[in-house]
Amino acid sequence: MRVLVLASVLAASAAHPGAWKPPTRYSHYNRSPYFGAAAGAWQSPAGYSEYNPAPYFGGAGGAWQSPAGYSEYNLAPYFGNAGTWQPYKENFEFDRSPLFEREFDPFAAEFPSCRGSRQSPINLDPSSSPAREFEPFFFLRYQQIPDAESITNTGHSVEVKLISRNLPEVSGGNLGATYKFDQYHLHWGAEDSRGSEHTIDNFRFPMELHLVHHNTKYASFNASLEHRDGVAVLGVLFVISELDNPLLQPLIDHLMSITEAGQEDIAVDLYPLASLLPRDLSRFYRYHGSLTTPMCNEVVTWTIFDDYVPVSDAQMARLRSLMDTEGDPLLNNFRPNQLLNGRTVYRSFLY
């Protein structure tokens, strides 16, 4: 009976393509369930209320504290008025189809391994992505404040690594294994109309965060690059808000120390990895692809969340002040969309 009901719902969902809407829904969020009813009482994402926060995040639940004074923010000015944010539609003025973009992909021209059939990023099309059931994610040590973190301007991105004996891990979510955290980095554009690597229905977001993990059955990240199940990346998309996102601000403040390529700073004031995740972890896309930089190894299980995280214009401006290896502004560090080549992209949600 359960299978028949699910099949009926999926069929009804498939009969109504194009239901994806631009992320104006941020203005509808109630701040209380996201940050907790009281200041400092951070709560797990929506959709996981039936789970105990201790097994969900591992360790003691509720140990992380949100920034002081955050409860004073009013939701409306923080996220802006409904419908004011307009994402950039790739095909609005000119052809930016995957085939067009791939022809102008510098990685594919220079590196043969970047011309494979399972490359990333891709456009995520909700109307053609079949829905399937996924088990919940399990995050271990994602809520713990690390001892320290190294923040590096790699000349291509900002990369953050944790300095800790026990690194965070993620499992569940039909990943099929436990994956240990390695680093996270950002992709952004010269303007708010572009910056993310993945697009949804050909809409490009101003920024995308990648939380990179390797399969614990392999000795290291480099060793995992030889195996198709070697790497799991969680992708988080950002939308512009009117006020600064205080959970990002410590990282943004450290960017002043790494304006030039190759510079590194050590931080002891960043928030846990859980603070980088969107509110709703139950809605995401899943497909198998590659690293988005050379050597473009096709070993990545991608999870792109369908919920978003805010970032302000001022915070984006700080990112855009960084310099690349040539001494030019570090901008548009996203790879063009790649061909799907018959791969199936699944979504964890119904419309």
C-alpha cells in the first residue's frame, strides 16, 4: 500500500512540471524555529524535529550558541521583502546552454581528464528530476566549535580547513558510507546575478559553498580520488539579504588578512560547520559527478540543497576584494555547466 501511495504522489508531481520557484520564500521564514525560540538556542533544521539533536549532530545537542544580539533582528529587513530578489536566468539574453558553456570551458581545453562524461557542475532541472526517498543525514561533530581553522586564499577560491584531531563526518542520506570532512571553499561572481557553479532551472545564484569530504574507507583525500565512491560534496546556495549574515561574518572579517593569493590566516573564532548549512536539509538534489577543478576526477557524490543561506551585499563585496594569482580581482571562479550525458539527477522532495 505504501508503494502504491508513493507512486501515485510521484505521478501527480511529475504531471505538474515547472513548479520550482525562485527563492523569494526566504521572506516567509519564521526566525524562531531557525535560530531557536530564545537567543542562543540554535535548533536543528526544519524537518528533523522528530530526531533527537544528540544523534542527529552527534555529541551533546544544543551546545552551539548563536551570535549575541541576533534575536534582535527583524526577519523582514534581514531577508528583504518578498519577491525583491531576482536570480539571473542564464538563457535570458543569450545562449548559455550546457553545450555552449562546455565549448568555452578552459579546463576541458587544457586537461583531457576534464572532458569526461560525468563532469560537474550541471544545471538541476526540478521538472525532469525523479523524486525518491532518502534516509536522513547524520552529522557527527558538525556542531562542535573547532580548535582553530586555517583560511587560505588559494588564488582560485577561499579554502577553510579545520585544525582538529577529530574531524567532522557525515553519513546517511543514502551516501552508502561515512565521509570525513576535508575542507570547504566558495565560488562567487563579479555581480549578484552569477557566482554559483550549479544552477537550478538555469538560474544562477550569487555564491555557492562546497563542503568536501572523503570516504573513510580510504586513507586520505588523495587516495579517495582513485575511487568512484571516494568523495562526497555538500553544496549550499546563497541568496542576497539586506543585513549581514552574522554566522558568516567571522570568516568575512578574516578575508582582510588574505587579500593576496597564497596568504593564510589562522582563525579561532569561526562557528561550527552546522552554521553553514541551510535550514531545511530534507530537500536536496543528488547525482554523481566530478570535482569542478582539475583534475576533474569523476568520483563525487553531489548533494545540492534546495534551501538557501543568506549573504549580504557588503559581505559579497569583501569577497570580491580578494586577488587571484595574477594580481587581478578574484571573480567568477565558477566552472560552466557541463553536459548531463544521460545521468539521472534525483530530488528528495515532492512539489
